[in-house]
Amino acid sequence: MGSITLEHVNKSFGGHQVIPDASLEIEDGAFVVFVGPSGCGKSTLLRLIAGLEDTTSGIIRLDGEDVTQRGPAHRGLAMVFQSYALYPHMTVRQNIAFPLKMANTDKATTERKVDDAARVLNLTDYLDRKPRQLSGGQRQRVAIGRAIVRQPKAFLFDEPLSNLDAALRVNMRIEITELHQHLKTTMVYVTHDQVEAMTMADKIVVLNAGRIEQYGTPMELYRTPANKFVAGFIGSPRMNFLEGAHAEKYRAATIGVRPEHLRISRESGDWHGRVGVVEHLGSDTFLHVHMEGVGLQTVRTEGEKEFVPGDTVWLSPDPSRIYRFDQSGLALR
Amino acid sequence: MATRESRTIARIMMAPSVIVLLIWMIVPLALTLWFSFQNYNLLNPVVTFAGWLNYQFFLTDPAFAQSIVNTLLLVGGVLLITVVGGIFLALLLDQPIWGQGIVRILVISPFFIMPPVAALIWKNMLMHPGYGIFARIAEAFGQQPIDWFAQVPLFSIILIVAWQWLPFATLILLTALQSLSEEQKEAAEMDGANAVRRFIYIILPHLARAITVVILIQTIFLLAIFAEVLVTTNGGPGYNSTNLAFLVYRTALLSFDVGGASAGGVIAVILANIVAIFLMRAVGRNLDA
């Protein structure tokens, strides 16, 4: 069991308000990702849940129980840190066994649980090594092993993949997702990478300047962003925004079109522009098109189409996939 | 140092300093060894070969055994106080407090006071049985003041030297403490370790190397403590606070026996090496990466 509820949580450091007012309901067993640009308060929010920071006001509930005043050790949560925070003087076995030792678990049980965790995480051959003899991905798995032996109510991940190289990151992404499917425990995961958020999450919380901008499934966020910030943050490459005359045609202050919803043609279309940079990815090609009076727009086309910089092209948005926003950036429906 | 040529040049460039250092070390050691086999007394102009006589006299001196014991007690006592006290002070100073910078400077200030001055301050201001602060405190509680240098001479010197070396230990341990990552402490907290267990399982192992450095460096200096003994007890009463360094001084400059003092010096070097080997066996493995 591990449902987490935040009720009007507020956090200030000195006079500086980091999280003005956050309310959130995380269901038991969900994989929730906090995503946002750096400095948006996503890590702070996670540390509030963990109990590593005190709330300035508001209530945090675990399984309906108020734990706001409880220390991190008494909340029954486990955390994986960005730096892994392994204990360098202990072997992998001792690292994983540490939470059990602190809970005064007997030897036989400890041994069994450590071996189980090591098997799940493919660490059996490394149990007698020290952390410094392991690679980044292995260290990451030890940190996860240390978290799972306690059978916590929920796992908290604080940007766990940002110290890994790109290839390993993709692997670990899949491993963590599989672990979640296997354990079915609530996981809260903080990242600044919207690709990680989209691929791993059951539900995503988009944060901006300490405010929860939107909370929903990845596809909800992609299809119906609540405002301009979410629309721009979710999706890669990011959404194109047009203002002025182009937007007025659709009775909005700003309109947004995703690069994948723009059709490109050499002969005719709604908007006229000139091709700038061309990025060939093989399966896709991203064209950066300069539009008169609007600026740079990104278009996604199939990889086979050949355009060269300087080509004159026409762009036409898919009329059913145009997002409209009012003056304050809120979505118009 | 990639090519053979650059290695050769490096060797040639380093040679002068290596040679100077070697002479610097070898000449005094050789002279001491030479004198230790001579009948060389400042009151007697005739210098003759003595064989092992100087060593025999020094080792059978009734003060010798006690001075060895005193030296080891002095080193051990000061190490115990400074390491335990240093860890405690470092933990305190690591807390965020108002005026942290000033407090830290105050804590390291005893290290800047030269040993004879520190010893005299302790002797006359604090430990004097008549007008010392400790005597006044004892009187305030209706107790007989302790005559520190008469009743517990060696312990008094241990206290003074520990006071001088506590800042050094604190400083080294504090910097080590500050290099412990915040996330590691938080991880231990999440893992359910309370403050005491965090200290035992996380902080103390992290400090192991710094503690080793403190022990090794302090031992080198503590084996040669001299000024504090000279200005407070003068080695007495009897030989109660005479350590090896002071015994060598007595032999050389009070008995004018340069040969005997040289023999004592050689024995002191041997003792220092025994202690060093013992220490490296005991704590040296902490220094391996």
C-alpha cells in the first residue's frame, strides 16, 4: 500500500517561496513522474514527501495517515539519490543490507532479502565488491537494491539517471519500468527530461516555478495540454507557437502546432517559408523553417524526403490539431 | 615524463635538492652516531673512544625506563584526548551556527601560541595552586586545591599539550567531515539510521583516513615534546615527568655529557622507528585509497 496525498503544501526557504500551494493525489501503485525545468521545485517537492525537508504549511498523507511531522526514517519510504549516495566503505552486500541492519532484522532474513534483491537486479556476482569498483549502471542498481529490500510503501527517485551516459540511460529506463511492473509499488520519479517522463510515467506532474501546471497521463498531456507551458514542455521537438495575424484567424492570442502536425509542400499551403537547418535522423527529418514575420518553425517529416537549406516551402497545419491559447496562456477549447 | 630524454633531464634537475636533503639528514645522524661511541664530556678536553659504554650507561640509568614509559604515556594520552575531543568539536563546528567563522578561528587559535608561552600560561594562570583559576574553582567548592605539577605532573603536561594539539585535530577532522556528501547522510536517514548509528556507520568510517593522518602527524611531534616539560616541571618531581627528549637534554646540557646524550638520541631515533612501524601496522591501511 502506498497512496500519497499532498494538501495545500507550501514550502519557503527564508522569505523565498519555492512551492506556493501544491495539492496532489498519487494512487497506490502508480508510477508518477514530476517533470519541469531546473529550479521548478520538483526535487523540493520530492524531498518534502521523503521528509528530508519540513513543510512550511500543508499536510502530507501516506495511506490517508498524516505524516507531515514524521521524520524520514518513520515514513516507510525509500529514496534513490542522483549521486546514488552509496556508502563507499561498505561492500555491495553491506550497502543493500544496511536498511535491514538499521531495522534490527535477523541475519537469516537479511541474507535472504539481500540475495533476492541482488538476483532481481543482476548484482549477485558483485555482492563482495566495493561501490568504487562498479560501473555507473551497477551503482545505480545497488542504490535501487538498497531501496527495495525494505519493501517500502513507495519509492522516490531523484533524477536517478542523469549521471549515466545516453545508452545506459535508455537501458535503466526500461529496467526501472520493468521493476515497477514487477513490484507494483508506488513510485515517484523526478526528472527534467520529458522523454523519460513520457516513456515511464502512468501519470505526469508538470511543474513550473513551484506550481503544478497539469497532472495527467502522458497522452492527456500530449493531446490536451492545459496551458502554453505544458504544451511547450511536453513533446519533442517542442511545439511551434504563432501569434498575431496567424493566431487571430483562429480567434486566439496564440496558436500552437506540433512539428508532427505540419504538412510540408513545395507547391502550395497556408504558410510560406524558407528552409534553414535540416536535421536528418534517419527515420525522421527535422526542418527548421524561417517564416516571414513569425520566426523559426520546426517541421517533422519522414526521413526519405530530401530538402536542402534555402528551399522555399509551404506549411499547412492539421486543422484538427491546432492548439489555441488565450492572452494568459490558458488553453481554449 | 613521456620520453627517455625528459626523464633524464628531470633526474638531473632534481639531483641538487635531493643531494642537499641527503646531506642535511646524513651529516647530523652520522655525527650523532660518531659522538655516541666517544667519551666526549664538555668538562674534559680529552676525547677518547668509548665503545658501547655510553649506551650501557644510558640504558642502565634509573631515569631511562621511566622516561620511556613517560614518553609513551604522553603520546598516548595526548592522542586520546585530541582525537576524541577533536571529533566532538568537529561535529559541533559542523553545525550551522551564527558567527561560525569567528568561532572556528577561536578554536584554532591555541595552535598559534608557541609551546613555552602556552605552558607558562597554564602553569601560572590556570594550574598554580595559590592563585590559579583551577585552585580558585576548587576553593569555591570548598575543596583543597590540587598542586598540579607536584601531584600529577605528567597528567598536567598531557593536558597542556592536548590543549595545544586539539585545534590541529579539530581542523583536520572538520575538513574531512565537510567532505562527507549530504546525500549520504540523508540516505542513511532514509534507511532508518538514527543520529548515533549514522555516526557509527557513516561518519566514523568516513573520518578513518583523517584520524589516521592526525595520529601519524601528531605522534611525530609528540615524541619530541620538550618545551612544555622544561618550563613547567623541569622533568620532576624526581623523574616523574621526564620524557626521552628531556632526558637527552639533561644528559647533554646539565651533565655536559655529549657522548651519553648522543647515545640517548640514537635510542630515541630507534624508539621513534618502533612506534612508527607499530602505527603503520595498526592504522596505516586506512591510507590506502
